[in-house]
Amino acid sequence: MTFQQHVSVPHLTTALTGPLQHIESHLLGHQVEIEAWFRSQWLKTPAPFYTSVDLRNAGFKLAPVDTNLFPAGFNNLNSAFMPLCIHAVQSAVERVCPTGRRVLLVPENHTRNLFYLESLATLVQIITAAGFEVRIGSLLATLDEPMCVELPSGRSVTLERLVRDNSRVGVAGFDPCAVLLNNDLSEGHPEILVGIEQSIIPPLALGWSNRLKSGHFAHYRDVAEELSDLVEIDSWLISPLFRNCGEISFKKREGEDCLLKNATALFTAIKLKYEEYGLTDKPFIVAKADAGTYGMGVMTVESPDELVELNRKQRNKMASAKGGQEVTQVILQEGVYTFETWGDAVAEPVVYMLDHFVVGGFYRVHKGRGVKENLNAPGMHFEPLAFAESCSTPDRSEAPDAGINRFYAYGVIARLAMLAAAREIHQHS
Amino acid sequence: MTFQQHVSVPHLTTALTGPLQHIESHLLGHQVEIEAWFRSQWLKTPAPFYTSVDLRNAGFKLAPVDTNLFPAGFNNLNSAFMPLCIHAVQSAVERVCPTGRRVLLVPENHTRNLFYLESLATLVQIITAAGFEVRIGSLLATLDEPMCVELPSGRSVTLERLVRDNSRVGVAGFDPCAVLLNNDLSEGHPEILVGIEQSIIPPLALGWSNRLKSGHFAHYRDVAEELSDLVEIDSWLISPLFRNCGEISFKKREGEDCLLKNATALFTAIKLKYEEYGLTDKPFIVAKADAGTYGMGVMTVESPDELVELNRKQRNKMASAKGGQEVTQVILQEGVYTFETWGDAVAEPVVYMLDHFVVGGFYRVHKGRGVKENLNAPGMHFEPLAFAESCSTPDRSEAPDAGINRFYAYGVIARLAMLAAAREIHQHS
């Protein structure tokens, strides 16, 4: 029995030493417990309005590497799942402003990034179809007149200047019930949004100027342990090990001792796990700005020494994150191999959620990059490959690695990362 | 901009005298108001767990003719929308028993109706994929052993005997959190379900032994007037006129005066409306058992006299409804033409909802039947034609009669009938 046809699922090329299908089997076999557990968790800490999660699938390990609370890329989802997005938005907005009809979207300040603007157009389309009036209020100070951008898809988006009137914000002639942030606030809280009486979703406190990746992954480690107990697997199979350093300056070469010490400890821990599972792959770690986003200041290293033997160019790259902030805190995270391929290209799944519902996802398919590199890096080129099927239709009569069951596994791990984010929100509120 | 490809939408062959596209245009133009209004309504009177609504589309008029709170036919929905069904069930059960994991389905007592059992199998599949354990507890007294029925789709369903233990019901070794009724209780409240401590969804009071069609359509008339004010149309365009008679006996020919008087008044009212809109079609009315279901005891008449000139066979047919109950109360309802055709066959839309979400629908496509006959009658044969697109993706950049916008209109009118049912539930609880 199948709900959908099986197409467009990348092939999983794993080193055959690992416990292939082990994770998928356990998730599928405990589906009822998993769903009941998630239900009880969302009652305690409600899901964020929207979330996207970058996953890595090494076959023996399936884990999140990044959780975005201001996701872009909605245009890369399978259009067949738009009704799911619409229903999920209706559920989410019912909680926030049940009787409201106007939503203001506050985007990133990109005016030439057509990929981003296509995502924004899709968001506008989803929220409009859900039965709301939507306008886009931009933080761009240079926007004197509304700016209409025609897009390659044939759609267009109109950016208007965000204005404040006492304790309310809006755009000309439009007083919204809720403000939906699609701007990760890397550069801090915009003054115009501080203290307004309308609901801001997600709350300002969730911007990257307040969040640390290490804070998120500490919550993730907890929820991964809880789920692992439930489904009877080793939590390492779904959770990347990590350590974080305090104040670091790559430019001034301060804090190198701490980096070296933590990197050494992390490599040792990963090696032990690889030995336990008989894995012959070479461990690697990823160093990232703890408060960063957009894949800036990210580096893959294969030994602790590499971290202190950086050349000047590498140092400068690590020293700056989005918006020109200097990287001062660093998270060292266990690298997870990507063993999914589409033809001869590496494919990394990205899962999208609206409210607590998984509404789709896509693979970043990248031809020129290796299995351990970061596929979401500046200037990188990928082809999006929309998930062919939903993440909500597991089928125990099919093999654990059948397309629909692999998508279900993605959905479980992505929701787990979302639950970690929900706990972060709860902590900040 | 479109979400889906346009296929499988029947052609609408209307008499070109009517205000074609008038309803669709007004619904589409007021989408934001409609959705905000529905949101506020569901806060006051929550939607039933599931509902199916039979619609008739005459082009100049789009109206519900039957609202089922124990729907079958889930197997006729487009399998592409199963994820929508799964999410909707998750939303609905979250409200009823958020921490529960076991659901007991209590079906109709059909053991040989494979169409019904296919629908039951689909329901089990949806609820299972939503993350619950599901078993089927049958009211059949003859069921000593579990009965496994193999189905044409390759699936199977296992019927087990419903058992009671003090104030709880279940099947052997299975203590459910909620009891989901898929049995319309035409024959009254089964004693085994009375006074149990588990939640029964929908409540026993909603069975046909308690409900009257005239009660439902009185609520429908109210909600249709409210929506019509909102979208600025004449409420007659979405609401069938009706009158109901008290105690009637077709066999004993009692109450014929009342029937004749009400039928005459109804024909007069319909004719006035037809004249107002310049419609040249011949008015007709449908007489039904007020407390019936399953299309039994339904008769189409073209003049008041026909109602009292019934032959013996017609009298007997009208006198008995499902379960052998004698029809004693009758509703006379304005007949609504079906002007949708698929090839040379008549097509009648049926819309399915789970919680307050429209999750799909299908057309009853019937080759041997006329535009004014009841397509859901005993022994009738229809081919189901699944809706190709969702009812939740209206698009103002397309024509009002484009497939997706016609499906949106169906979804609005079906939800309106569901709202009438929600008010009935509220009244009974």
C-alpha cells in the first residue's frame, strides 16, 4: 500500500560497515510512541511558526547540522504540497491572532537576490491562499517608494517601507494584526520593531544576535537523548557531538589554546564512536561562528592542528560572519558525512516545517563539492530537488529505506531539531 | 501562478440565463473576509471530527443537499491529498486526547459492502499514519471471532467484537483513548456505548436517531444568510428552500393535506426566485425522510399533486428508511439541478472535511441518471472521480471558474454546511 509514486529519491551510497537502515527501522517501529511524544512536547513548548532544518545522512548516522527559524527556500518545495503549507499556516495563525486578517512580512534586506525574493513570493502566496491580506514591510532605509521586483517565475513582489505609528508598525494604509519576521536579525533588533503592541513571530529574542548555535545544540542533545530512549537507539546516531569555545579572535590569534584543547577532545570522542561501530571513515569536525548564519565563517578540519595552522586568508574568512560581525565565539561540531547522491552529485536534505507540521523539503544537489563540505556556503551553487513525497506518510508495509519511510525519518529528526528550538524560545520568553 | 495542473474537472453545462460565475467571483473576491469569519466561527462552535457534504452545482446556484457526520467514501479521495488528511487528523485528535495513542473505530455493520470496507481501510491507514494505534470494534452481535476481510485494493480490514469492561469499551487487549464513530446510529444508541468514560467522536447525540434534516437545514439557512451578507450575494444562491411536515404516514395516507399545502407553498417560492433570475428551468422539489440517511425514502417531484398521487410501490418505498424505520416526518426541499457533466454523464461533487480542513472530494459520475435525480440512492452505480486539486488553493489571478477556484467555492459551501452541523452539535451538547 502506497500513498504516492516513488520518484526523485537520491541514492544512499554508504560505507557498508555502518548499521544501515538501523535508524529508519527503529523510527518506523516506534512511530506511535514518537508521535504521542511529540504531541505531548508541543503542549509544553509550542512549535515555532516556521523552521527549516539542514540534515546530513551518512547512512549510519542521520543528524541536523543547522536549524533556521527564519527560513528562505520555500520556492524549492514541491508545489503539490502547497495545500499542506496553507493548512499549517491556518493552524499557526489561529493560535496567534485568530480574528485577524492582515499579516505583515518583514524580509531580509536583499533586493537583488532573486532566489530569496522567489521564496518571499511563495510565502506571500501561501499566506494569501490561507485567507490573509499580506504586505511586505522592508527595513531598508533607502526605500522611499514601493519597489516592485519582477521575478524569473513570472511572479513579482512589492517591497514597501516599514513605518511606525506610536506602538504599531505597518506599511502605508495597512495596519497588520501580526508581524511575521523573515529576517534573522543578525545585526541586532531593529529599533522600529522594539516594543510594538502587535505580535512578532518568531519573537525578536530568537534572532541570531541573541542565539548561539551551541545553545541550540545543547537543547538538541537533550531532546535527542529523550527520543533515543523512546526508540531504543544510541543517541549518537542522531546527534552530532560538539564543544564550544569562549572568546576567540582568529585575527589576533587569541584563544588558540582553547580551540586546540576542545578540538582534540572532540576528535577523540568521535574516533571512539567510529571504532565502536566499526566505521573506517576518517572523522572530521566543522568549526563555525557560534552566533552566525548563512554559512559564513564555516570551516571543515580533519585534525586539531589545522585549526591553528590557518593562513591569513582563512583567518580573515573565519573572522567575519554575516553583516560584518566579527566572529568571537566558535562552536566545534562533529562533521557528519553526506552519503546521499543524485547521479554523481552530493545531495543534502533540507526539511521545512510550518507550525508543528512537516510541509516538505528539498535536496541541495551540488556537483562540485565533496561529501564532507558545507553545502550552504557563500557563492555555492546547488540545484534544488524537491522531495517527491510527503514526510507524513510512513508505511510499515514497505522497507525501512523506501522513499516514504526515509522521508518520515527526515521529518522525525527535523522535528526533533524544531523541538530543541521550541525549548530555546521557551527559555528566552 | 498555479499550484497544480488542471485536469479532471467536469464541464459545467448551464442554461446560459443564470448569473454564471457570479457565486465563484463573489467568494473569491471576499476570500479574506470568508476565512476570517470561518476562523471566528470555529472558535465559537468547533468543527465536527469529520464531515462529508453532497453539493449540487446548477451554475446559477451552488448548494448542499446532504451533510454526513459519519462519512464513508474516503477511498475515493485523491491519494495525493493523504498528507492533508493525516495532518488534519493530528490537529483533531490533539484537541480530543492529546496524550492518547489508541483509537477505536466503530463502523457500520456492513461486512459484505466492499466499497464501505475500502473506505474503512483508508480511514485506518490515515489514522495509523497520523501516529495512532487503530483497531476496529464492531457492534455486530454475530462476530464471535475477529473477521479479516481481504479487499479488492489488496488491503484488508479486521473487524473485532466491541466489548465493554465497566465504564470502558475496547476490543480484546486494546483499551482506547477515544472511540471514533463511523456508524450513523440510525437504529438508536447502542447500549454498549452509553455512559462510557472514553470520548465518543462525534457524540452519540449526533446519530440520525436524534437528528432531523430540517434541523440541520434550519441552521444552514442561518449560516448561509450570514455568509451571503459578508460576500454580498442573495442567500438563495447558496441555500435550498425547504419546508417540513410533522407526523406523516405514507402507508396510511395520513398527513397528505399538510404535504400538499407545504409543497404548494414551496413550489410558489421557487417559481418566484426562478422568475427573479430569469431562469426557464422547471422547478422541482425533493421529498425525504426527515430523520433518514443513505438516500432511502427520497423522491423527486415536479408538482405538488405528485406527492398525493403516489402508487402503492412508491408509498412503500417512501415509508421505509435505513434499518427498517418507518418514515414519519418528511422534509420537502427545493431541488437543485446538477449541470456539471463529465463526458455525457452527470457529475455531483462530494466534499470531505477532517476537523475544519477541506481534505479533498470526488465527483459521483453517473451515466444513467438525470440532472435532477438523487445520485446517492440504493442500488445506484456511480464512478468516483477524485478532485484533481485541493480546495484550499484559490488563485485570484485565474478566472473565477478555473478548476482551483471552483474547488475553492465547493470548499466554502461545504464548510458552511459543516458550520451548520457544528451549531447542531453545540445545541445537542
